[in-house]
Amino acid sequence: MRPSVTAATTAALLLVAHAMLTGCDRGSVEHAPTATGPTAPAEPVPAPAASPARSPGNGDVPPPEGVLRAYVWECDGGLTLRMKNLYRENAITLEMHEGPRKLPLVVSASGARYSDGSLTFWSKGSTATFERAGSAPVQCREARAQSLLADARERGVHYRGIGNEPGWTVEVGPGTRLEFVTNYGQETHTFGTMTTGGGDEIEAQVFIAEQGAQRLEVKVVKEACADDMSGEAFTHRMQVEFGGRSYRGCATALD
């Protein structure tokens, strides 16, 4: 009987071992990742398309409305300061006898104050103070008519004309732009394209622009001219035809 007990015992041990091994294998299978199971790596999600990069400014972005690109200041003692507004850089340049000087904007309680440590320019409205280190400050006043010409030159205008009754201005350029502002600045007519030609007078140029029913013709003649109200002298005279009316005034060549 002893061999039968031994054989039964051996058989029982083999069955227990088999059950344990099967359990281990089953656990391994349940936790192993599969290619289609929830733990499989997800497909990469494409990144959002990048927005097109904005090209840097070309330096020709206009300043805020009411701010000129250039100013002219008449100061005590006969000093004239020509200032260029570098508004994007929070700075200005002043034309000095030694060359242009760049002055950055500095902290100020009021007005706009610019200084490079040696020169200081402090403006408030149409008045300003200019100071050179070691010298007494001088008071300045904006020369508005000259500032408007300096600003137009910076913008690439070829001719700028003015007239009276009612007050009007004409700008020829930049490019093919032609603009007529009349009624003391209350009425503006801007044309993006114009044609040019010679006039019937010596050293005359004619600029014509049409848009719908509107037609603007501007004739500029190189001839001495004096403003009929201020008496200011100009190098050119200008005649404007618009809306069935004729306007006569003076002009300045800016290039």
C-alpha cells in the first residue's frame, strides 16, 4: 500500500504546481500591453499650424494722428532746431552743426523730455526748452509752416501748395498720390493715381487725377510767388481746378 500512497501524493503535488504556474501566466497576460489595448501609444497629434510670421516694420509706419514726422523750432538767440520724430524708438534727432544727435525719451512730469546727457530738449505743445550741458537753457517756439514742410518732405511729397479764401493745401506725392484739402481743412479729396505732363508755360508741370465724377487738375510753375495774406515768399506758384472752381496760391518744391 505504501507505493500507492506515494504515487497519489506525487500526483497531488503535480496538480498544485500546475495550477500555480497557470495562475502566474494568466496574470502576466492580463497586465501585458497590446498593440490595440488602452495602454498602446496614441498617434501623435499634429501641432496647430503656425501663424505666418509678421515681417518687421520698414520704418515707414506713420506716427499717430496729429503727430508730425518732423518739426522746426525757432529759438532765442537766432537758433533754429530741426527735429525728426523717431516715435517708434521713443526718441528724436536734432540737426546740430556737428551733425545729427539722437536723444532718447526720459522721464518727465509733463510734456516730452529727451536727453542724451549732454543735450536736453523739452517740448510742451508749441513751445520748448533746449539746453546744452554747461550753458543756460533757451526758449523755443514751433515754426508751424516750416514744420508742415519738413513733415511733407519726410513723407516723400514732391510739391506742397497753399492758398486762401477758403484756406486750402495741395500735396503732390508721394508716388502717384494727389491730395486737395480745402475749406480750412474740413474737406479732403485724395486720389491714388495721377497723370503728369508739361504745361503751356515754361518750367510748368501739370498733374491730373480723376475718380468717378471728380477731376482734380494741379499746375505748378517755377516762378516767384508771395502768399496774398502773409506775404511769405515761395519758389513756385500753383493753380488748382476742382469742382468747377479755380484756386490760385503758392507752392514749395520738396525734392
